[in-house]
Amino acid sequence: MIRGVRPRRLAAVLGLIVVLAVVAGIVLLLSPSGGPVADRSFQRESTATVLYVGQFPAEGESALLGPIGIGIGDDMLYVAESDAGRVSLFALDGSARGAIVLPVASGAPSAYPSDLAVLDENRLVVVDNAGMRVLIVASGPNAEGPLLGVVGERSAASRPLQPTAVAVGANEIYVADAGDRTIKVYAQDGRFERVIAKDLNQALTFVGGMVVLGNELFVTDSNAGRVLVLDVRAGTLKRTFPDTRVLPRGICAGRDNGVLVADTFERSVLLLSAKGAALDEITAASGGSLGSPRDVAWSEARAQAYVTDAGAGRVMVYRMRPSPE
């Protein structure tokens, strides 16, 4: 004979189930979930050197608003959402981690971040095209009053006239200035130090990106379709990469001690040696979308390139196989 369940006992069991469900829901909400970028590896038999591993935001999610510049810290990506006036933060797997809303310059309709560089673990340097200025901001997400300073603000004569790109290295900030076709150098607190690249035989046109590697400053001179290497102190020309590019924009350190260069018109990202020799290339055939690549960041730990695609409103992620020893 089957005995019935007493009402009090049944109510107690149901109550326990509800409590457990609520606790489980809280745990799921608090536990970090994996991002949209898969941890994919090359297949053993594959001879490919570039592997598309994903994009963020994921397909079906809202696109970023004009992603152009990108920078990378130890475990964080910073993406300049130009049309939104903010810098958005992402984990290396593409998980969203907040945003830094930039202050609007006096007389400007909005902030328009186009390029950025990581100054240290707590600060970023950001080019604000709309305000014609370079900001030093706190790098934490949702910081109250993120503005820490404006580069060159102490003297009107030392401010960049039309900043287009920024780099950090050798304890200094390098700002490409299309207003007078030079590169201005500042201390990490924004104080002006010197002007370089003003005596080149062929003056700079429009600098799309810069990166400091050792004692050398790599510069993409976009409108001239060239990549230059300058002495980081004097700014004298050390060499010009041999192959002409179409519209080189962002540049960063890359695999095999080389540099990665985003070419917007070619819709590709080139891996070049420090001397300019072609080593590898990311194209639309590699997967994902490269309708309008603007900038690139490299994670050595993950062997992954993160490419901003302004057309798709997303960041494309590619794993790159190291060259054989």
C-alpha cells in the first residue's frame, strides 16, 4: 500500500527546492562566464599559420559604435568606440568588462576617441579627435571622473595641434601631430619634452599608428603608404620598410619579434619583420570579417591578434602559429 505524503512535509520539500534554485541562480549570476572568443587551436595536420577563433561582440549582439583604436594590458583589452565617445573594456576572451566615458572638450559636440595606448596598469592615453587633444585617463571601468590630465596642457605652444596617433615607450608619450607634421614627446605626466621627426626629407603626412620597440619608434605614415622606423630619442630616420602599403593604419608588436600592421584599403593585417620583410598575413580568407580593419593588438601569451573592424562594429580575433625554429 502506497502511503500519501503529508501536506506539511510536501510544503517543506517544495520550500527547500525553491531555496536551492534561488541559490543556484545567484551562483550562476556571480560566476564569470566564458566570452564569445573560443579557445581554439590549430589542428595537428593543419599547415595553416592563421586561425580565426572568434569575434566580439558575438554575432546577434549589438555592434560596437565605430571601433577604431585598440590597446592591450596584462589581461584587458581597451577599444576606442569613436561614435560613442567611450573606451570599452573587454577580457581577452571577449567578455565585456565595462566602459570609460570620456569627457567632452569645451566647444566640441562630443568626444571622439580614435587611438589609445596603455600608459601603465592604472592609466591610458587617448587621442580625442573632436577635442583636438590627448587625454590621460584612469583605466578602470566606470571610474568616477576618469580624466587625470591633458597632454601638453601647461603650455599652448607645446600642445598637439591635430593629434592622430599615440604610443608609449621609454617612459615617454609620443603623439603624432598632423597639424605641423611632427611627433611630439611628453613625460608620463603630460609635460612637454621635445619635438622629433621634423627634419625628415619627406615630411610625415597622416600618421595612423605608432609603436615603440626597444630604441625604435615604428610609424605608419598612412597617406604616404609607408612604414618608417625612427630613432626613439632623436627622431632621425633609421629605415623605411621596402614594400609600399596602400593605407596602413594601426601597428603593434607582433609574433616572432615583428610588427603587425592593419592596412584598411587592403583589408588585411600584415606581419612584418623589424626590417620590413613579409612574414605572414591575415585576410578575409582567414575567416571573420575584415571589411575595414583599423587597428590591431597582440597577446603574446595567447598568440592572438585582436583586430578592430569599424565596418562590422566588432573585434576579430586570430591565432597565429609561430615560425619554426
